[in-house]
Amino acid sequence: MITIVEANSPKLLKDFVKFPFDLYKNHPYWVPPLISEELETFDKTKNPAFTTAEATFYLAYRENKIVGRIAAIINWNEVNDQNKKKVRFGWWETIDDVEVTKALLEKVKELGEQNQLEHIEGPMGFSNLDKVGVVTEGFDEIGSMITWYNYPYYKEHLELLGFVKEKEYHENKFPFSNVKPEFFFRVQEMIKKRYQLTPINFTKTKDIMPYVDEMFDLFNKSYSSLSSFVAITDIQKEYFKKKYISFINPEYIKFIVDKDHKIIAFSIVMPSFSEALQKANGRLFPLGFYHLLKAKKNSKEVLFYLIGVDPEYQNKGVTAVIFNEYYECFKTKGIESCVRTPELADNYAIQNIWKHFDPVVFRKRCTYIKNL
């Protein structure tokens, strides 16, 4: 018999966070999150996502042992402002038993029906900066700190329960040796002169902070046309600023400004922390912090996390300026591999940006949807 319990106490939330550590124990491709970071994400007093969203966390038990978990989420900005009558599910993990998945998703369904919503979609988090999607191809590649990993049976569970694919995301990679500066060096010089653009590089995190709010405004503006997009609020900007910016090498954040010093493009790249997080196994202490700092300094793989261009400057070659700045930086650091984190498969504009680097799709993931 399967019993579903709401994780509504500190102990149960900790059990919720730690369940995947048992499910994927010694798995070579699963990347564990930091337990403290996950707990903060689910803390209504700390995560500003709860100002515009609600979430309930559930654990599934069989014979007093945890066999699954799920978060049922409503993003009220999405429901009220975009008229998308959707209840989300995220942070879903389960043993290979479709009955466990069915029981967990039933709780998500209940939340949707209680609020007169029309369909369920997931897995996804609160916002576009959260993790997204069930892995459907590419199970033999290591995950990252900004993606979920899962066993192949996850998609089978969803399809058995009548869910269908909604959005597909691709992850790509290419060796740094594929980057040929002759493709963009001359172009970027011409673009800078034509539009009076200037790249801004950083060596200290404190120098980035005055630009971050404007960067998130541009993020909202440049991604607003995508079907899955929900804008980041002002209070979320402050949260992400503290949570992410200090974690990233300052030289991996690039801004392009116009003659009035207005940001018209940005890019954020992260060193790969995958192996460091595996060694940390969810904890910063005693050695987790050391492994993360070592990766931040020495990782030879980078992840292109976000890139945004003002719609007024899209398709005008501005990304050539960004790539030129990264080329010099990566060459100095001896970067060997570049990874693009999940991008919508139908986002052809972003795919066109990377075509000269001959990227290879190494993993696919999808969200799944079902009408209530």
C-alpha cells in the first residue's frame, strides 16, 4: 500500500531533499544538489518565488520507507497574467513503480482541480531559472548543477499515465577547438563600430552588482516571446543576485552596452561543478566547499547558462562580440569543452547563433502535459 504524506515540517522537508541521495546512490551520472540550497529553495520565508507562487511537497511511503516525492506548484503570475491554467509538478523522483508516480501525481491533480485549472505540466520549477524536464535521451552523460537527471523509466511512467510531450529541450556541447576566431573577429569589430557598442568585462564580483537588475530586465525582455516564459519579479532579482552571481567567476559574465551605456546584450557562463558536487555529496562541509572552489578555479569545462540580446539588436551580429570576449578568456584559462544548457528545441534563433561551432546534441529532455 502506498501512503502519501505532505512534507510540512523541517524533518519531512529534509527527508524530501535527501530521498534522491538514496535513489541514485553511487550513480556515475547523477549530480547531487547541495542540501542546504535545496532546503532554502523550499523555505517560504527565504525563496521569493512564494510571493507569486504556491507549492506543496509530498512524500510517498510504502511499508514506512520513502519510495517517491513530488512538488505541486501553481505560479499565479502564469495563471492570472498569462491565462495559462496550469498546475506544475517538479522535484519528482520515484522508484520504478508506476503506481507510486500515479499516487504522487494524483496530489498534483487535486491542487489543480481545487483551483479550477485545466492541465498539469512538468517537471518544472517555479520560474525559468529553475530546472526543467525529464531526460528522454542521453542517460550516459553526467548531469549538471542546473539540470535534473533521471532514470529512463520516468518517461515511461508518464506515458503510461496518459501524459504527452509538451516542450522539448536540447543540451549541446562542442570542444573549444571548434571555435575558430576568424568566423567572428572581423564581424565583431564591424558590429561594434556600426552600432557604437562596447563590451564590459569584470575581474571582481562587486563590480558586476550595479548592472544585475538591468541585466534581469533585459532577460525578461529578450525571452518574453518564448512559449514557456514567465517574467522574473523584482524581489526574485534580488534573490537570484545573491544566490547565483557570487557563485560565478566574474570573468565569465559579459555585458555589451550601447553609446548611452545601456545593456543591450549579456551572457553568463559557469564552470562545470558536476564532479565537485559529486564529491561534496550534498554538503559544503567538511570538504564540499574546497571541491567547489577548486572547480571554480580549475574546471576545463564551461556551461553557457544564459545569453540574452535586446530584440532591437537580435540578428545583427551582436553575439559575435560576446564570443570574441569569451574566446580570449577561455584561451587563457585552457578551456577544453563548452556545454549549452537546456534550450527549447524550437528556439531556432538561439540555435543559429551556435552553428559555426558544430555543436552536438548530447541529451534531450521534455516536459509532459495532461488535461485535468
